[in-house]
Amino acid sequence: MKQKKFIQDCKTVSKFIQYYCDHEHIEEKNDGFIELIYRSEDLNMQIHYNLCDECKDTLHYSYKRLQECPYEEKTSCRKCSEPCYDRPKWKLLAKIMRYSGLRLGFIKVKKMFTRSL
């Protein structure tokens, strides 16, 4: 995977997990960040989060999987012939992506619609 794609995927998964956690989990959350490192190179970027423990673990797990992706031209994980996610984690992340994707997409459409009125 190329560096730009790695950064984009890290930001996307973080945004989706943050949205899911903000709307589905009410327990105490903790601030933190992930230092983006790609192929042993520090990118001097951080992804900040405020997540419950379960979602924080999911974010860190996803980040590790993205770091270890062996493909130069990365497809979506759903279409990958050799998925690197454990099945239970894959199902959880699919649930999070579906939940957040639908709602974040709806928010964009709603904003576009209200601007045109």
C-alpha cells in the first residue's frame, strides 16, 4: 500500500470508529492518539481519539492490520482474497463501518440538501 493510501485509510477507520463510539457507547472514554508509522518511517502525524476501551482496542487492532498490509495496491478489506483480520474483529469492524458510513453519508447529503434550499 502506498503511504498516501495508508494515511487515508487510518484517518477513515478512526473517523468511523469515533462516530460509532460517540453514538453507541456511553461509558467513560479516554483521550489518546496513534503516531502514524508506515514501513518503519515516522510520518510525523497523529490520529487523536476519545474512545471507550473496546473501541480503542478496535482502532489499535485496525491500525496494526493496516501497517502490516502486504499489498502495494490495496483493495478494500472486504474484497481482499487474503484477509488479515480475525473473523470476530472483521465482523465488528464491518458493523462499525456500516453504522457510521450510512450516517456520515446521510449527514453529507443532508448538509448538501439544506445548502441548496
